[in-house]
Amino acid sequence: MTEDRVGDGQLVQLLVLPSQTEAEILALQLISNGVRAVVFPSDASGWAPHLGLIQGARLMVFETDLDAASDLLEDLESLAAEDGGPTFDQ
């Protein structure tokens, strides 16, 4: 029987992004690099899409992964800046 790893410590907010799509893309980048991440959309699962425009989507990581996630975001941001792409506000 396999045992699922639930997590270490608490979930903490890494970023708030303007859209759920942007948050999901960054979450996938983090996950593919070994950082456990999840997105908390603020649109009430589609029932109140206007809330997403006001509150954004929260990108969450475990507290124990926070430093690794921040370092990875810095690396992604520097790559984007080199290409003239967007940057993240932390």
C-alpha cells in the first residue's frame, strides 16, 4: 500500500495573480521542479466570476517549500526579463 504525503506544516501564500490561468501555469512550473503548490481561485468555483477580477487567484505552497518556491520564481522572473516578458510582483 502506498502512503500519500499530505504535507509539512501549513500552506502559505506565495503570490496573488490576476487570473486563475496564470496561477495554474506557475503552480505547474513549481510542481515540475519539486515544489508542492496549489491554487485557490477566488471565483467561488465559477459561481461568482466577478470575485476573481477583484481578489485574484492565490498561489499557495507549504511553508517548508517557501524558500525553494521563492528562489524558483526569481529564476523564472530573470529569464522572463531577459526575453522582455512579464515579471511577478511578490
